[in-house]
Amino acid sequence: MANAATGRVSNTDATIQEPQGYSGSTAGISGGNTAVRKSVAMTQGGTYSQSAVYSETMNLGFAYTGVECDSPAQSRS
């Protein structure tokens, strides 16, 4: 897993449902740990292709730790 979500703090108040895993806040694809989401385009004929357009989200929350933050997963080396 190239960019796994990690735990931030423990939730001691069981009445508040908070995400348990988070992406990082270091910007940049190479060596960064923000959550990178790449855009996907669909043509009129029904074929899909990945666009060069992407967005970065700092501290994106996930229900669990250890899940992949990037969509699709990509190498951070």
C-alpha cells in the first residue's frame, strides 16, 4: 500500500462517530501523503480513461486505518 491512512487520535466519546484513519497533510505526489484523487473521463461511446487532472486533499478521513488514501493507488517513490 503506497499511502495508507493512519490513526490521528483515539475517540473516547462513543456517542461521536469520527473517522478513525486519515491521509497526511504533506502536499505533493512525490513523497507527499495527501490523498490524491485522479479524475476519470467517459466518452460518448462508453469508454473510460484516466485524466491527468487530479486533486489533493489534506487530512481526508476514512472509517478505518490502513486503507489506501489514493484513488487509484499510486507509487509515492
